[in-house]
Amino acid sequence: MKLIRIAVTLLKYLVILFFGVLAILLVVLFAPGIWRNLVTYPQMDRHVYEFNELRKEPPGMTHLNTYRGVMHVHSYWSHDSEGTLHDLVPAAKHAGIDFIFLTDHPRHDLDTFPRGYKGYYDGVLIEPGSEKHGFAIWPLDSVVIDWREDNDSVASKILSDGGLVFYAHPEEPRNWASPYYQGMEIYNFHADTKDESLAPHIANFLVNGKKYRHWALREMFDKQVDILARWDSLNTRRQIIGFSAVDTHENQNFRARKLDDGRIEWVGPNAKPFDTVEITFWNRWLFNEPDENGWVFKLMIDTYKSGFNYITNYVLADTLTTSSLAESIRKGHLYTAFKSLGDAKGFLFCASNSDNEISGILGDSLLLDQTASLKAFSPLPGRFKLIHDGNPIDFPAAHTYEYTWDGPLEKGAYRVEVHIDLKGDLIPWLYTNPIYIY
């Protein structure tokens, strides 16, 4: 009997210890998210709201229009996404997005264009593209791509037919010496998340994923020092266009849909079905009426709505057409900004001649003796950082709407970053493509 009492007592203390340790682990895991929910994120929302209240429309300095767009996006055509127009278009409209350049993974080695979505949908222009072998490409025409060919052959054919060829995921090894690409991603959200520990972020999303999803995403931001340095280095040899990639699949989620036989199919991350169950008394409460795509349950982390508003490309072009946008992207008439912090529409980086007339804008190449100054105009105040061939040459302390550099100019690539104060931290908000002086 004594041994039994000792065993029961020991078991009782083990159970208490187990639940005590579990409670401590839950507190450690979820306490930061709860603090953010109650204190940090409401303060951040107020700060960003107050920052955006400072908006002033810059003077009209060019005849070109500015269009907001997201590039490197996946839809149902990709094996790891089930996104449809019911998802894409409302998300674009909510974020003020004018165009979507898709990059769906090919279904076969012979990749026929156009495929998937192409055209205008409720005013949003969608252009199909492909992500494969390290490329983000947009053929912009009727073509069949044979992905069994070597990369240079694929890229050169797309270029010769008037398409766009960029490198995706620059954190991975790429043939940077190849002449057959026009640009690269200077920010990719999924690439930014690769160095993160998942458990704290999952816990944060469970607490804040509904109301403060935008800040939960922002927790994973890191300055892309190495990628920007590579971009600057490449631009000292030839023009390499930089753009941002949301790389949104709307696939880091758990969803369920009703099958024709009445059972429920569960679909997990990367759009992979993982279980099929009967509807019972115990799980019926989980399911709603089917939405436009047939989903009866959704627990969403990676959404088009939040991704499209996170970081945005701004293209200066004549019209909202594929041909006009593509031509402006080729020229580098593009800047990118974290729109969730502030809408950058209206920004301009340009060069002026000795008569104070605009002689070129971001992406243009200008003669040294015809360039007297570099200027930037912003709808929101920030600290302007001028970078020449990868080296910062001016970073004034003041937060202003306008910036002018009339100091000595040398040949090379000049680009501008704008940094803003986010609750005491100076963070990058906007990156321009360079102006090239020769």
C-alpha cells in the first residue's frame, strides 16, 4: 500500500509538473503576440495613420501616369495555389492595384501562352507569366516555351519575341553574367521569410492574424542588404531593372470544401489535400455555406488581400495596357514601396539640366554634361538616401517631401531610397530604379 501511495503521489507531481511546464511554454509562446495585440500593434496603427495624414500631392512633373501593380503572383494554374478571380480581383481592388503580372508554375515542359487569366477583369489588368528555372518571365504574346531547353536559349527567345525576362529569388544562385535577363527582384516576401523561426510567427498569427495581419507580416521583414548590394554591383556594368515580388499564392492556409459525395476534403499549405472526413455532430459547427470557390472552412495566413497591400510596384506609363506597362518596365520607369506603411503614388525621381528643366526620370540614361542636379518628390515625408554605384553619398537627417542633389556628379548609376520613422526605428519605405549618367 505504501508503494502505491508513493506511486500515486509521484504521478500527481508529474502531472502538475507537466501542466506547469506546458503553461509556461504557452505563456512564453503567446505572451509576445498578446502584448502586440493589446499594445504594440494599436500604437503602430495610430502611428501609420498619423503618418499618412501628412500626405501632400507632389507637383505634376511628367506626362506619364503612375499605375500600381503586383508582380510574381500565383493563381490556380500553379500546382501550389488555388487562387481564382474571386480571390485576385477583390484583393486588387481593395489595395488599389491596377495590374497583376502572374508567374504561375508551368504544368508541362511545353508551356503555351496565353494561358490562365489574361485581360481586364473589373478594371484590373492581368497578364500571365511563368516562374521556372529561376526566372520570372512574361512572354506578352502567343508562344510555346520549351522548358527542356537550357536557360539562355529560353531567355533569348523570349527577349527576341518582345517578352520580359527577370530573375526571381535572387537569394538563390543565378547566372548573373548572362546577357539574357533584364532585371531582378530586389525584394521577395517569401525569400524574406526563409531565415525566420516559424513557431513564434505562427503563434503571433494565431493571436493577431485577423485584425493585425499586416503587422504580423511586417514582423518578418529584414533589410535585403546582400540583394541590394548585388543589384547595385550589376548596375555598374549594365542596366538591371529592380522590382518587388509579393510571391503570393494564398496557400499558407487550412481550408475545407464539400465533395460531391457529401464528405469534406481538407486542404493544407501549398494547396495539398491531406484528409477526407464525414460530416458529423462533432465537426458540423466548423463549416459554413460554400463561398464563391466552394470553401466551407478557411483559416488564412497568406492572403492576396494582405500581400497585395504589403509591397507594391509603381510604374510610370502612358496607359494601363500590357504593351505600355511592359515598355516602361523595360526602361526602368519603376519604383517600389511598402504600401502598407504609406501609398507612394505620385513619387518621382528625376534629373534636371542647367536650365532647371527635367532631362530624364528614373531608368533613363543621361549625358554627364547635360545633368546639373538630381531631384526627388514624395507624397509623404521621409529621409532621402542617394546611392551612387552602391555607395551612399548623401543621407540628410531631415524628413522632407523634396530632395535635391546639386553636388558634384560623376558617371554611374544613381538611385534613391526613402526611409521613414516607424515608432523610433528608421526603416526603408521606397526604392527607385537608377538614373544612369554616362
